[in-house]
Amino acid sequence: MKIIPIKYSEEKLIEQVKQQNRLAQKQLYDRFSPSLLSTCRQYIKDIHEAEDVMLMGFMKIFQNINQFQFAGSFEGWMRRIMIYESIDFIRQKKQITFTEDVSYKEESHFENDSLYEVEAIQKLIDDLPEGCKMVFVLSIVEGYKHQEIAEMLQISIGTSKSQLAHARKLLQERIQLQDKKIL
């Protein structure tokens, strides 16, 4: 029995996709579409719109696959494309608004004694104003720094920080409201 390392398998698949092999493209899609749909869903509330954005992202992946040089994570490279596609989609719908007057003040993190299911947490995030939601997801979920977020969204670093603080505050308030309803 011959064991093929996963890394080699992924590299071979990418090379076949670069040669526009349709079967390889389908295998790539089948392997990564669930996680990349999840990435799009973090930004886009409607699952059908998130699926559309993911499909457009895969088109860009297939069109630009030759730009991937095996430097870094392939999945990370694809996630970045999906993030930019999601941001572009929201921009086109003119759904992003940022409030400049929210003062930046770092709030404490959520209390650890509140247990929520993934769907409940996603619903709370979905209900945030679009600007807050995007900054929150880019910072907390994706791990981007405020400088990177500011560049991606074409806002100031201060706006990024204030939107994150505002998102945290809103989430904390909503979690506390949920906790009171449960008790």
C-alpha cells in the first residue's frame, strides 16, 4: 500500500487545475466549497447570495490559478479571494455604512458562561449593521489587523477600531438580553 502525502495530492490537483482539467476543477470545488461558502456566509446574510458570491469566487480562482506560486496556504489564497468577492458584492449593493462618530473604546470580551449554538451566534453577527459586521468578521474571525482592514474596506484605522468596539458592544448587549430572556 502506497501512502500519498496530502500536500503532494493538493499540489498535483492544483497543477491539473492550472492545465484547465475540468475533472480537477470539480474535485477542487467539491473539496473546498463547504469551507469557502462558510467564509462568504460570514459576510453575506442570505445563503443564496452567499452561494452566488462563492461561485463567482471560484470563477476568479480558476481564472487566476496561475498566479498561485505555492508560497503559503492554497486554502488561505482562496479564502482571501472569497473575502474580497464578498466585500465587492456588499459594496455593489451599497449595504456598507460606517459611523465615524462612534468613539473607540476597547470593551471587555464576552462572558465565558454563555453557551450559544453556532446558528445563534451567526444570527447575532448577521443582525449587526453591515460596517460593524464586516470589521468584526475580518478582525475576530479572519484575524486581520486594523491596518489591513482599513485598506481592504477603504476606511481609516480609527474607523476600523471604532466599528470593532461598536460591534463588540452591540453583541454583548444582545447576548445579555438573550440571557435575561432565558432566565
